[in-house]
Amino acid sequence: MRNLGYLLIIIVFFSCGDDPVPKPKGLLRLDYPQAKYVDAKVDVPFSFETNLLATKLKTKRIVATTKSYGINIEYPSLKGTIFLTYKAVENNKDNLRLFLRDAQKFTLEHTKRADEIPAYPYENKERQVYGLLSEVKGNVASPAQFYVTDSVNHFLTGSLYFHAKPNYDSILPAANYLQKDIRHIMETIKWK
């Protein structure tokens, strides 16, 4: 009986206190600087603006005999790169059809792993820039691809890659930030 009394006192003593409260749900907060755009200093047949956050801009001629260029816009702080590939159409409609088919095929290859691929057409008649931005949602290697053309002489494709294993939830804030840069590139293209 005495042991039961001690047990009750111990239970009452240790049961007094604050009621347990669940911890609030923690959310990741990533703040990126507001984008500031400047003219890209590259020697290619078009001009565009790029974000100052892109600290590295690499240009290379793809094939010496053709008018094709590759441009890498690197964002080290976001661990991402926008890869641009320019090809001269050279007044050949079959050539343009092939470029368009290849760009669309590249995006469609992501359908195996993508949850959704919304596409956003772009058109600027004044500067003769026509294209399509595809946002690839899901655990995919490239969460955004685009192409723009003047339908006569110029064709430019671009794709976004991160230097990390695809995990949609983790890269989504950075992908959204860089997709705004892709839109800005499309909106500031001027053919030479």
C-alpha cells in the first residue's frame, strides 16, 4: 500500500507541467536577389540580356564550317546553367523544320519522367522573334527548354540544367528564378 502511495506521488509529480504542443511546420526559405539585366557580351549573330547573377558566360563555335554557336550561362550560386545553341537557318525551310522537330523532340523525351509539360508560346512581330518555352515539371534533368527563331535565318534553343540529382521539390525555387531569366532572354533577343 505504501509503495502504491509513492507511485501515485511520483506520477502526479512528473505529470504536472506544460501540455505538449506540436512544432510548427518548417518551410525552406530561399531568397534570391532581384534580377538585374545587362547586355551579354558575346560575339554571335544575335544579342540578348543576361542576369548579373550569371557570373560566367562561355561561348564556343560548335563547327568551324557552319554558323553554329554554343553559349553556357552559368549561375554558380544556384548550381545551374542555361545552355544555348544557335544555328543559322540559311534560308532553307527544310533546315528550319529539322531544327524545330529536334527541339520539340528533346522536350518530349522528358515525358517519361515528367509530371506535366506546360508550353508557353512567345511572339514578338516587331523584332521577328517567335518561339516556345516548355516548363518540364517533375524529377527531370532539364526543368525548362525553349526555342526562338525568326523563321528565315536564325534558330536558337536553350535548356536549363542543375549540377545536382533531379529532385523537383528541392530545385523548384531555383528553377522558377532561372525560368524568369529564360523568359527575359527570349524577350530581349535581337537578331543581327
